[in-house]
Amino acid sequence: MRKIKAGCLGATVIGIIETDMAFLKEQNLIQPVEPEEGVRAKRHYKVEYELVMIVNDRNMGWEARYPAGGEV
């Protein structure tokens, strides 16, 4: 179980959302980010997307939108 930050005391974790964006790398749709000079980091990929909650009556769902900030 993940730790809950002090500002979120009383909050209840009801689930975890996992996203698999490997296809972006496999289809060369994203490029690796090189670490800044002098920063101890590895080359990595950065994906920014929006996670949108959709509520329809009693039903709730989620949609990942890529790229973030794109037209709906």
C-alpha cells in the first residue's frame, strides 16, 4: 500500500490507474529525454497526457488523452 501524504489524511485509496504507453516508444512517436549536464540521471522517456474522469449517471469511467491539451 502506498503512503498517504500528510495533506491527504482521511483520504481513502480506492484504486490504482496504470497506463502502458510502450507503443509510443515502439512506434517512434516519442524520443528519449537526455539528462541535463551535471545532473545524475538516466536517459528516459517523458509522456504527458490528460486523465479525464467521465461520469454518466451512476457510471464512472476514465479516458487517457494524448497528447495533453489537444482538442477533445
